[in-house]
Amino acid sequence: MARLPATNLELDAETESRLLRLAEARRRSAGVLMREAIEQYVEREERREQLRHDAAAALAEYQATGLHVTDDEADAWLARLEAGEDIEPPTPHT
């Protein structure tokens, strides 16, 4: 896999000052905080992209089969899960 070249990240003065204060308070380098922030952003966006992919696949399956559960069925199932019951999800129907 290709590696990104080393980059210089220019921040506005206020953001840079805030970052430096936070780094000092945490006794960490600003670089470490920036790397952690980028890692968290990438992980969050990967999860978001997976959710979009899964939603598109679910819609395609519904359009192809017509199988679904109603809001009431889903709510009842989720309520039982929240109550600690280990139950199977409702059976999809047309």
C-alpha cells in the first residue's frame, strides 16, 4: 500500500493555541493528539460508510423481496431485548 507523504498541517492561530493548551494539559505532544484525532475521524467515517452500504443493501433486498417487519414488531422486539430477554428478531413478512 502506498504511504502518504509527510505533510505540514496549517492551523489557524486560535485552533493551534487550543491544541497546544490541550497537549500541555494532557502531557502529550500536539502531534500525538492530531494523530489520535485523525484516527478517530477515519474510524467514524468508515463506520458511517459501512452503515450507508448496509442501508443500501437492506433497501435493495426489501425492493427485491418485499420482506419487512412493522414498526410495532421492531419496537416490541427491541423492548424485550432492553428488558434483558435473549429473543430472536421478528420474522420478516410481506
